[in-house]
Amino acid sequence: MRHVFTKRGASLLCITLMAGQSARSQDATAPAGSPISGVTALPDVSVQSTREQAVVDMQEPTFTLKGPMLRNRAAATLGATLQDELGVANASFGSNVGLPVIRGLGGSRVRTLVGGAGTNDASNISADHAVMAEPLLADSITVWKGPSAIRFGGGAMGGAVEIEDGRIPMTLPRRTQFRGDLRGGTEGRSAVVKIDGRWPGSVAWHIDVHGREQFTTKVPGWAQDEAAITQQFALPPTRNTWGRVLNTDARSSGGAVGASWLGETGWLGLSLSTLQQNYGIPPGGHSHSHGADTSTAAADERVRIDAQQQRLDLRGELELSSEVLKKIKWRSAHTDYRHDELEGGQAATTFRNKVNEFKVELEHTLMQALLPSPRHGQATGTIGMHVTERAFSALGREAFAPRTAASQAALFTVQGWRQGPWQFDIGARIEYVSYRPAEYGLSRDGSDVIKQPPERRLRPGSWSASVRRDVGEGHVTLTRWMVSRAPDIQELYADGPHMATRTYDLGRESMGVETLRGWDLGVSQPLGGFTVEVNAYRYASSNYIYQRSTGRFYNTDSGGVRFECARLDLCLPVTQYEQAPAELQGYELELSHPWRWAIRESPALHGRVALTSDAVRGRLTSGAALPRLPPQRFGLRLEANWQATMAELHALRGMPQQRPGDQETATDGWFQLHGSLRHTTRMADGQRLSWFLLARNITNQQVRNSTSFLRSYAPEPGRLVQLGVEVSL
């Protein structure tokens, strides 16, 4: 357990805010001449980290956060950083775990990446496992909304979040540069330092360190929703707290070193990084909202997660002299992740995830030869290979899945053709996935049982086709796709108690590949002085993987499974992974208008106002609603810029979620107001100093998050105010 700060009062407090640019159907970087471009922006770190893409970029709805907008939003978790963007929600598990949910899909269907390789932690295994990434370190965060399986694999069938942190330099800085960020407030405090420089010749280097401390979460009113718990379990909680959620403090720290050699036709770099996190699980924590521990004794026995990760990344690219073969890109990562689930300060279960990942891409113009002449357009493409080896284990008295070796190998291609206002893209991917579980022991009705799960080999495949038509200054995009993924380890082999989530999880060893088919229609079009951006989508699956309650309970004292539970502190609800037909549909909408106001010869005050809305509905074809979907939301965002000062105000209304899913509790509607103020002072030699004030949930409203497994036990944080300073030298 590591304390990030040894003196209280060294800084002022921590983060979250939002406001800022709304989600766009394409890249959200502000164009030149827009109101946002008039802001005196803080410079990026000297090594400018740009998102690597193939020559062809499938026309998928994406947005990118970077610069001051990203640093205004950066929160303690990745989900909280992105939660106010259109189409994105936060699957919180208390304030220290926040997993991104994209268009109602999360977990094993959304992939998080750092520098082009997966974070490879345990966040896709269970909702109480955090993403091993510090948002404040990011130079940019790109969210791919909709299926991204062609590019990132079946684990991205619902979308992907790609973080670029600049730890592997991709350009030579002109001089040594420094960026420091110190902030603190009612939620906690954090500090980040990044230094980039160059050695004589063609070698660039990078160093960063960071630390964060989160205080106990403060909430307006009672932490537990006693009415919802009583309605669900017919028993009221015996212990509740006013104004705070117990066991929600956290600490994290880490750092990295990196270096690259950069030549005229390519570059090669590596980085070595480490990250440690220690955070608490709120009392009554359970991941599936089917059972609760309401006894005083259990509430006193607090569960904590003590996680650490070491990571080695290699990355590079080489431009080729061929007229047809243009460039080779490669990236690889070795990740060693481990966390202990602590009960009473002792490790009850240890999770380990060792992953080796390698990906290589070749950019080419092979299809250009099929065109009669250059005037018939430009054809470009990429082909690639992606290999992953994984060793997963969950060992201890509450291990709920066997030690498993997993392998994945994939071939993929994306091809595109552009002619005038038209652009056509097609992509395909085939994967080979195998699981090799080891035998393990179980306790059933007081007897020890040895179990040997079967090996599985699966072959998911995916394809996508899109067409885009430029219309004046706007465009229309239509995408048709089919994406598949292999079920994850816990979905196949889970069979045991998971105390951090307070459930007994059962997988289904015969489960097959999950396939989603769907359409996506995107429109971006100026109308007078306004800009309209809208995306509508529909997904359908004949074999959707979900987790249902069996109506039975596992007794932790006897090891038996019963239909009744006499003591909730000894019972874990039994849940089963299943497959069934399902469908989802939804939309994202933004209507924006730039504004400008000047008085005589004084500098103009300018900015942007935007109305936003998004929603997703999902159901099994049997009629039951899919659980834990975000509510319909409506927002009003106002951005203002004057000389070196920028301000943002964001009002967000979430509607009641009355379709929570079977044996889930509904949530009330809510209203939140967020704001930010940032002033930047230019100093000599391009150096800059920024002071900023960030505020979230200004009106201190109680919010029960419908995407959270703990919505009845841990509401979202109350009013948060943070003050900070950022220095770029």
C-alpha cells in the first residue's frame, strides 16, 4: 500500500470536470477558424503523439479529446473522464472504478488501448476491476463508437478507447520540454510531471511520474437507497451512512521511461512503465445487483483491491521505397498485471494476467492497379496480423475461474477507394481463439470437488462496409457490418464465489461465438449558421451473451447452493452466463452554433453553444430489457473564449431509467450542472502557465447511475470543486 502524498495540504484537489466539446461523428478536434480554435491553447508535450492509422480509415463515428479540453475533463477513472460525451456512459463501481460504456455495450465488448496495444488488465473480467491507465497522462484519447473489431479485434465489437500518452517518442523535440499538472479539491489531489528531450544525434527520450489520492466519496443524503434495496430483497439494510460512502478512498502512483531512435525513413522506440492502485469497494458491493450484504459485520469487513502492473512496449514504423508498398507499422507489448482482493487486510484472492501482444500492418496501394487511370480515383489499403498470448489466473479461497492459457491470432485487411465526393471502404478480419483451462478445486456442500473444464477453439470473423458522400460542407455516411467475438474466460469457465462483487458466478462451457449485425447512419451538415450532427444505429444478435440471476443462493458457510437464504451475510446470489437473441438501437444528436460579441475595438468574446441528446434501448427478443443501460440524456453546453481565458458551462439532464432489466432497480431522473474556467499566461520562450478551476455537480444533486452495479449502494459523487495549475516549459 503506497501513499502518494505524505503531507496533507501540499496541493488543492482533484479533478473531473467536463464541459467542453461535444462528441462529433468524426474527429472532435476543433478546426481552424472555429470558436474553439481561438482559445490560447496549452501546447502538447514536445513529442507530439499522433494516433496511428492505416492509409484507409473506416468511416466509423469517432471523437478525440486533446489539449485543454482533455485536461479539463480528466478524472480519476477513464469512464468518468468520458462519461459526458455523446454515446458514452460510465459503469462505475464506487468512485474508484469507472469503465467506459459505448452505446450501451461495455466489459468484454469494449477494448481499452494505450499506444495501440491493449491495457491487458482485468477490467473486462469483472465490474470491480479498474482500467490500469491514468487519464492525466494522456496526450489524446480517441473513442471509436460502434464496432471496431476489424481494427482492434472481437473484444472491440462495441467500440474502443485508444489512449496516446507519448511514452514512446515519435518525433524529435527541438529542446527539452517539461509539463507539470498539480490539482486538488474536495475529491482528492493529484500531480503529474512529464519531461521530453533529445540526446545528440537522433534519439529522443521521455520520463513521467504521477500520483493520485482520492478521499472518501461525499454524497448528498443517504448512501444506500433503502427503498430500492427493500423492494428488491424484501429486507432493509441494517446499516447506512449519511453524506459519504464508506471505504471509497484510493491511492495510485506510477511512472515510465521511454526512448526512440528516429531516422529519415522510420523510427523505433520502447518504453517501460509501472502503475500501482489501491482502492476500496463500497460496503454492499456486488457486481450484478442481485444480492446484497446488509449485515453490520460484513459492512465492517471492507474489501480492497491492491493492483499493480508492469509493462514493456515496443513500437515503430518504416517507410518503404516501393510505389505499391508504402509503410510498415508494428507494435508489441508485454504486460504483467496482478491484483489482490484484500479482506481484513489479508489477500483472499489473487488475480494475474500476463499478456504478450504483437501487431504489424502494411500500408499499400495494390488495388490502385485495378483502376483504369488515376482520374478514376485513389485506392489505398492496409493488411495486418495481430497475435496475443495470455496467461490468466485467479487463485485463493474465492477463486471463481480456473487458471487458463489463451491464444489469439488474427489476419485483417481494410481497403478503400475515393473518387470525388464518394468514398467506399471495406474491411474483414478472421480470428483463431483457443482456451486451455487447468483443473481446479471447488467446495460443494462441505466436500472438495476437482473439476477439469474442456478446452475450446473458436473462429470468430468480422466484416464491415461503408460509403460516404460529401454534400457541400457536410457529409452522409452509411455503414453495414457484422462483427463476432469469442466468449471471454469468465463467460465460459466461471464457477465460484467472487467476494469483491458478492456473487457466485457460473459460466457456460458450451457457449459459442457472439455475433452482432447492424447499421449506422451518420449525417453532418451546416444549416444556415448552425451545424447538425446525428448518428442513428441498430444492432441485432441471435446469440447475445448476458448474465442472469438463477434465483438461487450459494452459502459461503456450507458451500451449498439453495433456493432460499436465511442470512444475507452468508449468501451469494448465483448468476449464470447465457446466450439469447437481443437487439439495441439508439441515436446521438448535436445542434451547435458559433457566436461572437465585440464592443467597439475591444477583443471579441466568442464561443459556441450546443444542444445535445443521446439514447439507447436494448432488449432480449423475449421482451425483457437488457440490464444497466444508460438513460436518455439532453444537454446544453456553452463555451466562451476571451483572449487567454476560456470558460465552459454544461447542463445535463438524465431521464428516469424505467427499463432496468430483470431483477434490477429503476433509477430516477437527474439534473447536473458542470463548469470550468482556465486562464493561460504566456511567458518567455513559449513557456506557459495555466490556472484552472473545475466544478462538477454544482447543484449537489443525488444521482443513481443506471449503468452501475452499485446504484442502490453508492450514488455518484456530490459537488466537486477543484483548483489546479499547469506549467509548460
